[in-house]
Amino acid sequence: MNLIHWSGFFKKQKEAKELLESLNYAQLQYINRLPKHIVFAELLERVCQLCESKYAFVGELVSTDEEQRVLKPVAVSNKFSDKKNWPPFETRPETDTALCDRNTLYGSVITSAIPVISNDPKNDSRNCPAGLERPDWKNFLGLPCFYGSTLMGLVCLADHNRDYSDELVAFLRPLLVTCGNLLHAYDSDLREEKATEELHASRLSLEYQVMEHTHQSRMSNEKLRLENSDRMMVEKQLRASLEEKEILLKEVYHRTKNNLQIISSLIKLKMRQVGDPKFSELLKEVLNQIQVIGRIHNKVVQENDLSNIDCQDYFRDLVNEIVCSYGYPPEEFSLSLWTEGRSLDMGKSLYLGLIVNELVTNSIKHAFQSSKMNELSIQLIQDIELGKTFLTFRDNGPGLPSNFDWKQKTSGLNLVVTLVEKQMEGEIELGPGPGTEFIISYPDQIPKTTPTT
């Protein structure tokens, strides 16, 4: 009996770890700017395997022109292509409103905002909207996704080998929190994109007006006098418009910062609830990564400058916060920091912040020791002739084992390698030490490409 009990316990622990890793990976994909449907499609495949379900989908609630909220599909599992088993997604767009009907299983999830379990859907009157063929499901589980108190959408599973249960609903709560946060984050990104496009279009339109008036002013002296007056008026409008758009953009960054703080608070809450130290450690790493991004947005809001973020203050505050989060007192830690008084734009600050976060975390886990002075050194030096910048990171620990492949995908340094080589198109190599030393180089002009994983 004890063997059976412990076998079940370790299985649940393994499943919970796999779920957390999948959620962590989905959040990393969002940070890397992958499209929403790809992030959720990969997450669904993992959830299907983990929950032994044949079908799964994620839907989000969107507002129509008539100020109604309808359910739109975000992603469906690869095995969910049978029209008989999911007819609403293969019909005309107006049938999306049927997904919010109280007389459907998924509609009842939306209207009740609580989990819906149906282990006998064939005899369940909510199984299918009017006028559509009844899906051939063995069982059904519908789970609402919230961001705060706002219902963002739902996650549905179908055809489990056994009946769905409240225990599975409790197990999937981290999935629902992550899905709600991701849906809200993608919605915020879309709003930010629209604001940026409107700003760009406004600038182009006003610049064209200025050019047109300038050209007309050259036709004659009389027209020059009149057009100069018109140009001054247009320039005044341009300045007023730019000031308005800059205020809007600052507000977008301020709201993004607040959203990241909310996400951080949710993760901290989960850290207090999770009893397993390994899970708590994973959540702490995710929290540190989110706080790196939040620190950048906070700098932008405070300094009102996207292209001149002070490296010295940024790296010092970042490292001190990470070390303190792991409980090391100031007398057991020293930081040597040299950045040549340089400033970075928002993009480079974000990448370098995530890199330094991972390297400092790695040193704390494997190099720091209690009751001794733990040392970290960070240098950021620009080589104008080569057109490159070099970031050198070093600790005074025992160093990496000689046979350790730190570039392998299972290594904790995999995120650092990905950011350097794929995002910044740079190079990373292991230095001679002493301790563990990494030398990173990247071009001063990083091409603006779509982030990849």
C-alpha cells in the first residue's frame, strides 16, 4: 500500500513539474514575441498529453462592433480537425455567437464563469447549439480563464480515458492563470501596436503636409509669405499632435509596467502556496525575468527616454535585487561594475538585463557560498573599430566542470545562449577565469528582426 501511495505521489509531482515547465515555456515564447496561435497551439499539445485528453482548444472573448462579447478560437489541438467533433469552428463567423449560448457546454462555461464537467455529454442538453450536429464526445471539461476579475476566455478538454474530476480542475489552475495572463498580455500588445501605428501614420501625414506647403511657398514671393504662415500653423499642430501621442505612448508603458507588477504579485502568491522547493525555485526564476522587463518599463516611465537608459544604475540595481531575493546579506557579496558611463536603448537593455539575470542566478546557485565574500564582476566595453560591444561576466566560484557542456539545451544557460546568438546575433564563449567567466560580444547595430526561439 505504501509503494502504491508513493508511486502515485511521485507521478503527481512529475505531472505538476511538466505542467509548470510547459507554462514557463509558453511565457518565454510570449517574451520572444511568437504569434499567439503558435504559443497556445504548442501549449495545448502538451496539456493534451499531460491530461490524457484527445481534444483541446483555447478561445478568447472579444468585443464586436455591436458591443457584444463573443468567443473566438485562439488555437485547437492538432487532433481536433474532425468537423463532426467541433462544427462551430468550421462554419460561418456569425456562428461564433452560438458559443456563448447558455444551452451549450462551452457557452455555460462563459455565462456561469465556473468550471463545467460533463462526463455524459451524449445525454447532456447543452452538448450542441441548435441547428448543428451533436459532437461525439465521451466527456467534456470547460475551464474559464480570468485576468484579475475579468473573464478573458476558456480552455476546453474532451475525450479523457476516464471521467473528468474536480481534482483535475485543481491541478490545472496554474494553466488557467497563465492562459488568462497571456490572453490579456497579447490584447495589451495589440492595443500598443495600434497606438504605435496611429502615431506613425500621424507623423507621416503631418510631414507630408509640411513638405507640400513648403513646395508651394517656392512658387512666388507672395506665396512664400502666405505659406510660411501656414507652415508655422502646421508645425504647431505637429508639435501638439506629437506631444499628445508621446503622452499616449508613455501611458501605454505605464500600464504595461502595472500589468507586469500584477503578474509578479500573482507569481509571488503562487510561490507562497507551492510547497515544493523546486517549483518555488522555478517560479522565482520566472519572477526575476518578469521583474527585469518591468524594471526597463519603469526606467522609461521615470526618465521619459527610450534610447538613453543608464547602464551603471540599471545593472547595479538589478544585481542587488537578485542577490537580496536569494537571502545573501551585503557583507557576503561585492560587485565590481564598469560600463564606461554608457547608455542603452530599450531593446538592448531588455536583452542584456535578461542575460545578466540568468548569469547572476547561475552564480548564486553554483558559485556562492555562505560565510565568505562572494564576488561578481561585470564589464561593458565598446570597440568602435570592430563595431562591437563586449560584456564580460565573472564570479569567484570554483568554475564549471571541465566536461560540462554549458551550451546544451538542458543547461540552465540555454536562455543566455539563445538571447545572445539568436536575438542579438552575437557570440558567447567561456573565459579562462578565475571562477566562471563568460565573454559576450554583439554588434552595436542589432538588426531589427522578428524574435525567434
